[in-house]
Amino acid sequence: MQIKLLAVGKTDQASIQQLVEEYVKRLGFYVKFDLEILPDIKNSKSLSESVQKEKEGEMILKKVQISDELILLDEIGKQFSSVEFSQLLQKKMNSGLRQLIFVIGGPYGFSDAVYQRANGMLSLSKMTFSHQMVRIFFIEQLYRAYTILRNEPYHHQ
């Protein structure tokens, strides 16, 4: 199974980018992982919230194939412990799924079309984090999940 993370907007903080790169590298030992950054919408300040979500949604949906499973990182999604998340990934791998795509949307969330296409939603916390921070939190959790599945000493209970 391949995992892809789609994220809207570039990371402009070097320290966050370094951490992202470190965990992407670590993940490479366990799974084929791809982080794809979708460009910010041009002139977004002059667009309404709904138009911005629609434009971002179009970009997201162009990256998703019919056979892909799409999970949105959304504050109203289901929350998992790290162990539960690793078990979810194991179920996806066992199902023969070819590609699992997770998406971090823009500042206003997702368009209706993206919500309709999604196969599920995942929440990292009830708290709100910057979109840049969510990237590192999520990628670290993916890495943690794979170390749990391999019974490696990274995760402590």
C-alpha cells in the first residue's frame, strides 16, 4: 500500500520543514510515502471563503483516483490513540488497498465536493493547530504507527 499526504499551501518555517523531511525519511523504511504540497490559491484574499474552498477542492480531487481511499484530516473526524491508528493502517494494508490518501485542507476546511468524495475523516485533536504544524504531527503519527506494528521501541505505553 502507498500512502500519500496532500496538503494545501507551502511551509514557510524552515524548522517545521526540517522535521517534516526527517520523518518522511524515517517513514521510507516502512512504506511508500509521498507528501504532495498543493499551491496556495492565488489572490485568495479577494475570494470568499466558499470560493476558496471550491478552488482548493478542485485541486484536491484532481489528485484522487477512483480506486484511492480518501481520508480528510478534519476537526470533526474520528479520534484514535496511536495504537488504534496503527491498527487502522494494518486493516487498510490487509484489505489490499493500493493507495490511501490523507488530506490537510486550507484554512477554511474542505468543499462539499471533497466531503462527499471522502471515505472518512480523522481528527488529530479537538484543539486547532496551524496547517503547517498538522503536517509534522500527522507524519510523526504515521511513523509511530509503523513502529508500533513492527514492535519497535519508539512508542511507549
